[in-house]
Amino acid sequence: MGHREDLLEGAKKCLAEKGFVRTTARDIVSASGTNLASIGYHYGSKDALLTQAFIALIEEWGEGVHGAGLGGTDRSLERMRALWDGVLGQHEATAPVWAASMEVALSGDRLPELRSLLAASQAEGRRGLISMLTGTPEEEVTEEDERTLGTVYQALLNGLMLQWLFDPASAASAQEFTEGLRRVAEGLTGAPVPSAPEAG
């Protein structure tokens, strides 16, 4: 690996261990075996590097969930339950990443560069969720899809993870969460919606 890749791996490690705010440029250099100048040369700033590390960790999370296999047909409750199963199955490993994202969200104006860089990556995350849940290739997801369906999927995911970060003992299981979504759909449409089959 070159310095660019070493820095990214070091930043991912620091992000998982210390979060955005407590990670210093020196921490990243120490974890990557590189030097301070290489951060500016390859990424422009520590915040830009940490943002790329965060995006890489989220992509790895998505690949892990998708690689585990999403059951059911596209757009089905079974497929949605399989996604929540995958998310919660990786909870311990990914909790530091979700905690880091909450840290930035709650930072107010203290991390303006980091907030703007992460905000710019929101659309990509929404497109990825739409693709996973509907089977639509990411390049075919429209801006309207991303701004409507994508924001709802993202709100569901972030809300579920926040509950698990706050109190895993009282947070909903994937089956309970999916059943809640089924009831919402039933209430909105006024028509019966079949339950997702139990995970086997």
C-alpha cells in the first residue's frame, strides 16, 4: 500500500476507536506509519481524510450487509427485515462508526468543514439504501427518489441505530421494527399488509 491507502486505513482505525472530535492528525500518522505532510498532500486536511474514512467504513458496512444476503423480493417487507437483521447483526462492530456520525451531527458549528463534507455524502448513502431495498441500480436512482424515498430509508436506519446506541436492551429487534413498518403501511393505506415471514 502507498501513503494514501495507509492514511485511509489509519484514519478508519482512529475513527472507530476515538471518533471524529478526539482524533488528531498525529493519531492518524501514528496509526498509519506515515507523516503529517502526507495528510495535506493526499487529502487536503485531516477532516477531509476522516470524512473519506467514514464513507469507506459505511461502504464496507453496506457491502457486509449486502454480502450476507438480503432475502425476499425487491421492495418486500422480508427484504427490509433482512436489511435490519444485517444492520443489527453488525451492531457491535459498527457502533463506533454510528457514534462518530452522531458526534458530528451534535457538534453544532464546531466542525463546519467536517459537517459540510459529510453532508455532501448524504445523497450517496441514500442512493445506496434505495438500491439495496428496491433492487434499483444506483445509477438509475433519480434525484427525486433520493430526496424522497432515500431520506425516509435513511431516517429509519439512523433512528434504529440511535436507539441501539442509547439502550440496546430496549431497542426493537429487526422483526419488531419491520412489524412496526408494516403497521404504518397498513394505517396509511387502509388495506391489509401481510407480515414478513419470520427469519429462518
